[in-house]
Amino acid sequence: MDSVKKTARTAGILYLIVGIFGGFAEGYVDPRIYVAGNAAATAANVLANVGLVRMGVVSHLLDGTFFVFLAMTLYTLLHKVHKSVARAMLILVALATGIICLNAVFQFEAMLVASNSSYSAAFNIAGSNAIVLLLLDLQHYGTLIAQVFFGLWLIPLGYLTNRSGIFRKWLGFLLILGGICYIIDLLAAFLIPDFGSSIHAVIVIPCAVAEISMVFYLLAVGLKKEKPGEGIV
């Protein structure tokens, strides 16, 4: 049980790191530079915050890297509950990570276009600004697409958590609910954007509560004491 707790705490630390880098990149850097539909304002933001954009790119890459390590650690912890479900969790995280890293390329290229005068000389200022906006549009919507897998990976994680016998069952149900809410938020954003914008602030609350609860449980609360016949081993 001590070994299982150490693995769980390692997962908690990795989950916290993912939250820090992801929160900084997606919650602070991206909104500060990207202005939907306004090429001039977006390019000006990028040019005025080149260092911040570079930090955002690195944060996206680190977010993806630690996300993979987190999934591998959780797989080690939970694969004996149901190996196929644990493998599905790993695959979904790998897909999400691939999109995150590709998105970072678009953001980095947008910074290069905004800061390199050769682009404005070739396409004029309005043209280079439009390229910057196009690249950040790709990054923005790519992040939304990655949200499919951000949501889907929580569902097998919630199932494994619920069935493991070492976590409280409510935590597994909460993770599954958070995954479903991620997907609802994504579908609304693409299919009915006005409605999606109006519900976004509310629909993501269960997602945040679920993931924060998982991090807190792994780090601070510890694992549920097993009863005879329970457990993953």
C-alpha cells in the first residue's frame, strides 16, 4: 500500500504541474494575445509580447510532456483494474498531447511572422497581420479540438478510479461528469457558437471541480484504506 500511495502522490505532483503549465499557457498567454476576428489587434499583441509568447509555447510543450508522464503514472497505478480501459486512457492522452504540441508550432510561427519584417515587406502590413491571425485561429480551434480528448480521457480515468477500491467512488463519478461536460462545451462551441459562449462559464465548472478534486485527493487526502478483498492488486 505504501508503494501505491507513492505512485499516487507522484501522479498528483504531475497532475499539478500539468495544471500549472496548461493554465498559464491557455488561461493567461493565449487570451492575452489572441483577438478573434481582429488581425491588427492580434498582431500588435503578439509583437508587444514576444517574450510572453515564447514562454507560452514552451508552457504548451511542457504541458503536453508532463501530461504523457501523468497518464503513464496513472496507468501504472490503475492498469490492474481493467487493462483495456487503462490503455484507452493512454491513447486518448497521446492524441491530446499531439494536438497540443502541433498547436504550439502555429503559435510560434505567428510570433515569427509578426516580428519578422520580411513578411510585412512581402505581403504588406495588413497581409502579414492576416497571416498572424490565421495561425492563431488554427491554434485556437486546434485547442478546442484537443478538448475532445481532454474530455474523453477523464471517462476511462473515472471508471478506473471508481472500480479501483482505493479512491472514493464519488471521485470517479465526478471525473466522468467532467469529461462529459468538456465534450458538451466543445459541441456547443462548434455547432451553436452563441449558445456555447453563453454556457461556457457554467459548463466548465464540473470539469474544473473534477480535476482539482483529483489533484487534491492524490496529493493531500491520500488513498482510501482498503478493506479485505478490495484493491487493485
